[in-house]
Amino acid sequence: MLRSALLVALLASVGCASGPKGSDLTLPAVQAGKSRIVFYRTSSPVASLEKPNVLMDGVVIGKSESGRFSYADVAPGTHLIECKGGDMNRISVQTAAGQTAYVETSYKAAIGSFQVNVEQKPEAEAKQKIAKLTFQPPAGKPAAAPGKAP
């Protein structure tokens, strides 16, 4: 009985998110001379407890968490974005000053494990998905203000 109660409590906490939804906030403006990479992962029961690091040029910029999005302001140029290592899990993203690039991480079930995918997405498609996700402020950055979507 106690085991069942603990399982129910655990399952109830999975997917519970605090923080504003993408549709309810405005991200801070991109700093002059910088570009922005927004990374996100839609909600899915597949590997929902997995939270691998998202790396840019070998440096951790956040985590890939189910139902969440975040961002990193970066110098314009080409950046290597990866999640959980391996050639299939990394892409090059070209950014320009004042512009935003969108990167989606996702999991797919594979035989005996999960496969993580990293893909650059068009702005319109990304914004539709982000509107339903919970914002996770990047470390050391201010929280977004209520208002327009990112």
C-alpha cells in the first residue's frame, strides 16, 4: 500500500511545472552585438525523466527537460549544439547579431534505450511549440517578464 502511494506521488510530480508558459511572457531583449539560441523540448512521456545537458561549443548552457525551454545569448557565428554527446546528437547552428535560432531536443524510443535528437527548427514552428512549454531561466539571467511570447 505504501509503495502504491509513493508511486502515485512520484507520477503526480512528474510533469508538474512551475514557472510561466511561453505564451505568457516576453524574453529580455537580445544584447547589442549578440545573438540568441532558444532550446526546448516538448512534453512527452518518452524518457520524461531524462534531463541531459545541452552544450554549446562544449560548454553546458542548460538542460533538455521535457516540457521546458530556455535560451543562451551568444556571440554571432557558427556554434556546435549537442545533447548527450555523439555525432547523431549534435548540429551546427549559424547565428547573426540580433537574431534568434531555435533548437529542439527530443527523445525517440529505440531498442533497449532512447535516442536523443537535436534539430534546428523554423521560427514559426518553434514559437507554436514554445507557447505551450514552461520557461526555465538560464543560470545567471533575469526571469522573463509577463507579456508577449518569445
